[in-house]
Amino acid sequence: MLTTLEQILAPARAQRYAVPAFDCVEDVMVRAILETAESLRSPVILMGLPSDLEGNGMAYLAGLAGAVATRHAIPITLHLDHTNDLDCVRAAIDLGFTSVMVDGSCLPFAQNVALTRAAVELAHPHGVSVEGELGHVGGMDLEARACAESVLTEPAEVRRFVEETEVDALAVSIGTAHGVYRSLPNLAIGRLAELEAASPVPLVLHGGSGTPEAQLRAAIAHGICKVNYYADCRIAMARGLRQTAQALTREDPLPRELFGEIRQGVCGFVADRIRALGSEGKAGGGGAGRMPAPQGDVGGAA
């Protein structure tokens, strides 16, 4: 069932677990994520990046998620990830996304507030949640061509930002980075405790891929309620693709042979993250006839 980010994160904050959020595209990833989450009775967030949703991609993702959500007895949020384009926000709302993330983190504080507030005014009348970002989570861009530096979130700015924008969740910068880590992070857990104390809304961690488990647990214990993943999911898919390429013996392989190992890689990674974040068993359901999630290790090095 589709629900908003606000609704899916409220119990996570109260019970001190985090909901996994996966950037994805189309059928193979969506089905693997949702069926694995349901088999483990975990809430889950499907995300789409504007760069992955060009052309009809946003309509395909929204249409697929909207069609299959009623088949799953777990809370599912459909979330537009990282946009600074209000037209993109409007399109997501019109297509049925239940949440949007507006990223004004590279802007001065007042401009970030103005952009995020404008998105809230578009989204809230339609019952759509909004996530903002304060501070800046750097790292590699999707094309792996440029690396941006991170700017840690200032605790003194948090309450004012939330009150002036009325966001439903806040992404904070505490030392993670997007993409594959060039060196392991050292998260600013003490600063996170200050951010959590100052924030009226749940906190979000971007750059979850490759973050050491002990630091991840500490972040959840100090208020992180949503953790974003993409690089590790792509790594799992690439491993499956290489296994498939080595195993194919016929010129006209069946779709289950082409996509099977890729899908298994996604399922294994999703199951691992659900358990790591403590969201297993936090949702009802587990519908009969669903494929159980595999237990294989797909890694988490990036």
C-alpha cells in the first residue's frame, strides 16, 4: 500500500529503527525490492532520481509502483529523490508520487528555505510529503566525473529551517558521501545527537552505501530514520550481470536467465539492508505466494 514519507517515518522515529530507501528503475528492481521487503515484513521506500527518469521514466515508475502497491501488505513510499526543479515536483505529484526530496543544499540558507518552502506549498495540498536537505552531502556524481565536498549540517540552523519550510523530513550531512567511498567515513555522531535534539521532524541519511555497520547503528540510535542506497544496489546488479554473462550457453536466453542473477543480487542486498536497519518485522503482511528473499551475501563495500 502506498503511503507518505511522513507516515512511514513516524513509527521509525518512535521505535528507533530506519526505513531503507532504494533508488530504482522499472520492473526488475521494483519487483525485487518490494517482494523482498514484504517477505521480511518491512516498510520500504522506492526512490527515483530525475536523471534516471528522463523521457517517460517517471510515468513508468509511478505507474508500476501504483499498480503493484495494492498487492503488497506493507507500507510503501514512492519518493522523488534529489530535485531542485519545481516543474519536476509538479510532475511527480501529478503522477502519484507520495513524497518528494527537494535539494537546495548547495544554495545559501535563505535560498534553500525559499526553494524548499515553494515545494512544500505545491506538495502538501495534495497530501504529498517533502524532504529537504540542510548542509550538503558530497561525493561522486552519477557519471563518476566530479566529486563534491560535504558541508556538515549546523545544529543551530535546524529548527529554523524546519519551521520556515514545514518539511516532513530532513536530510543531514554528518560525514557520509554519495557513490563509492574513496576512504571509509567517520560519522559525526555527536553532532547528529545535537541535530536530532533540535529537529521536530525525522532525520535522513544520504550516502548509505558502504557506511560501516557500527557507525550506521550509532546513527540510527541517534535519530536517523531513513537511509538512502543506490551505489551498493548497482554493485549487486553488476555482480549478477557478470555471473549471467559467464553462465549463458544459448543464443536466445530466456528472460529469467538474463535477469535472474541480477534480480537475486538486488534481493540479497535489500534483505541485508532491512536487517541492518532494524526494519524487519515492522510492517504487517508477508502475502502468500511471494518469493522469499535469498540469504546470499552481496556485499556492501560501496
